[in-house]
Amino acid sequence: MTVYNEPGFEITLPGIACFRFQDCPAYVAIKGSSVREMDFAWIDDSSGEFRLLELEDFVHLSKSEQMPEYLIQRFQEKAIDSLLMLSALWLATPFGVRLRESIPQAIHHRPPRIKLYFVVNLSEAHQSYIGPLKDKLSTRLKGKCEIVGARLCIWNKQTAITNGLPIR
């Protein structure tokens, strides 16, 4: 198991079928070309589900501050770009072949179930923002997820922990 620390979170990735795009030389080479990535990817040992996870910490917002509007756009870009990179991997495009060198072999072929998780750490005063965030992001990503056969979850940190994501 590998433990990572992100602002507001600690994640323990189970098993060996896990990776971070930011650690893949193929991604690093195109990162400056407006390509974004989700934070973590792994195959869940118990369900066999392939999971992509993005973590955001907004616990620092004061009571009067709103969730930033750019967050929905950023989440959308990260989801689409991550799914495109994975599609390149599974289709063995030239980029996908380079990416394959840093991705666990268990992920070289498309897993039967894919799920994208967006987890936001919010203060108690901002918990009500999850609903609108979920609605807006789901609307923007619904068709794209349908195209690749992925499902989407947008949760606050406590809901993610309660539902078994490996975060603290």
C-alpha cells in the first residue's frame, strides 16, 4: 500500500494496480499543452472497479466566500483529459504506447467498470455547495461518461470516507 498526502487529505492506495498521471513521463511531456489529469487511479481490489480520483481542499473558505466558479470547469477538463489519455492507452496510440510504460499492466486493457470520483473537503458552513456542484458537473459530464461507459460520483470528504474511499 502506498500513502500519499494532498492538501486536506491522506490517501492510501490499495494493491499494486495504481498510478498517478503526474508520475508518468508520457503525461509530463504533454502537461504544458493544456492537458490536465486527475490525481489518482487504481483498480479496487474488492470490486474490480477502475477508479479515478480528484481531491480538492476548500476547507479554508471563510463563511462569506463562495466555491470558485472555475472548479466545475477544472473538474470537467480533468475528467475529459484523463479519459482521453486512458483511451489512448487502451487503443495503443503512439501516446498510449508511451503511457503504457508507466502504467501497471492490469490497467493496460480497459477494465469493465470505470468510475470517476471528485471529493471536496469543505467546512461545515459550505457543505450545501456539494449539491449544486454535483448537479452542474453531472450535467456537463453525463454524455461524455456515457460515451466511455464511466460513472460519476461527487462527494464531500465525509461521504467519501463513509462510502469506503481510501482517504482520511
